[in-house]
Amino acid sequence: MRILVVNGPNLNLLGTREPHIYGTTTLWDIEKGLKEKFPNVTFEWYQSNSEGAIIDTLHKAVGSAFDGVIINPGAYAHTSYAIRDAISALKVPVVEVHLTNVHAREEFRHHSVITSVCRGVIAGFGSKGYELAVRSLLDS
Ligand code: DQA
């Protein structure tokens, strides 16, 4: 199983970014924890603050290079039709992850433009959401 994990804007700041909301776990901690937990899965881990770079990375999953994709699009979840279209172009399952329960936060976070083209969405379980996303891909 080869999984592409794509992280969007500001997630590189996890650990120091609004810790009362996002906690103190860094993106590196999440990556390391996931690789330790699933030694039989090959992960390609990616983070970018740029919409175009995220789309270019999603295009790596157009062919047969990956069996599934996990994406935390950050705030692009709420705005980016371009990322939505890139996900629509993929044949492999895509799981949307949010660390926080976006539905319990500001109104603008309640809607994601990508959810309807994803296999499913996991929100509100912190870094464990990535682990749940891997498990859902392994079971699918
Ligand atoms: C987030 C939720 C988004 O609304 C926010 O813009 C983020 C992080 C999350 O993981 O909870 O950057 O995707």
C-alpha cells in the first residue's frame, strides 16, 4: 500500500500555531508516528502553502503510483475549486482529514468544497485522524 499524504497551508506551523486550537504536536511528529504505526505502508509525505504546488502533488496520484491519498487541505478546503477538480481527476480513494472539528468552529469552516469528491472525511480527532484515514484506506 502506497499512500500520498498532502498537507496544506500553515500546517508546517503545527506545534506553535494557535496551540490552544491545534495542540503542540508538530507535523513532523505526525509523520513520524504514522510511519512507525504502519511499517508496511509506504508514505510520501508532503506539505505546501501554495495551491498550485498542492495540485501538482495530487497529480502524482493520477496514474498507478499510489493506492490512496490523504489530504488535510487546511483552509483550502473551504475555498479551492482547483484542488477539488484535481481530486476529481484521481481514480484512487482520497480521504479528507481535519485535526479540528471544523463544524464546531467558525461558520466559514463548516463547508468544505472537496468533501463531496472524497471517499470520506475525518474531523476533530487531532493527529489520530491521519491514523484513522490510513486504516480506512487499508480496509477499502
Ligand atoms: C484544518 C481546519 C481548517 O479550517 C484550517 O484552515 C486549517 C486546519 C484542521 O486540520 O483542522 O488550517 O484543516
